Amino acid sequence: MPLLLDTGFIYALADRDDAWHERAREYFERVREVCVVPAPVIPEVAYLVRQRLGPDHERRFIASLAHGELDVEAIGLADYRRCLALMQQYGEIGFVDASVVAVAERLRLRVIATTDRRHFRRIKPSHAAAFELVP
């Protein structure tokens, strides 16, 4: 079953000074599943990487996408509708987190690689009792 990646997890992989870096790296090295990234996560990661680590790191991130190291999952009209519903139900989450949930629900994925325990722990997905948050 594919592993769904959130912004914080991907950023932690890139930033050796991030508090989650070692946990994320060790977990990622053990992953054998296909890694899926919702399309709205990409610009958020690129922005954070560029702002905090610089343009060379941003290019490396985009190169990883260009080489197919991560599968990017586009979102469609039904996903946007689900994002809106999630944002209304859980007022503290933004569009990117909502898109992760919408994609997880559509693909029926229970596991999310994320550093954002606060938001994802509260969300009750439509297809499972709760998400399993890793690492």
C-alpha cells in the first residue's frame, strides 16, 4: 500500500537541523512502499526549502520529483470539495493538510508520514477510525 507524505515529513528529510530529521530519514530508508505526495504539498515544500535552506536545496527537491523518486497525486474537483468540507469542519487546518486527507480518503490510505501530529491526530477520516501517523 502506498505511503502518503506530508509537507513536514519531506521538509524534515531535507533539513539536517530539523528536530524530525533523524526519525524521518531512518523511517524513509526502511520504506519499501511507493511514496505518494499530494500535488498541493509540492509548492509548500519547495517554498520552505528555498526560504530556509536555499535555492540549491529547492532544485534538489524538484530533481527528485523529475526523476520519479516520489509519485505526485493530482487532485480533482471532488478532492477540492472534500478539502472545503474538511476546512469547514476542522477550522484549524489549511488547504494543504486538507488535500492530504482528501487524497488519503480517495486512495483509502490510512498511513501518513507527517510531523504534524496536532492536526492529523484530530481528523477522523471517512474510510477509517483514525490515521496512523509515522514516523
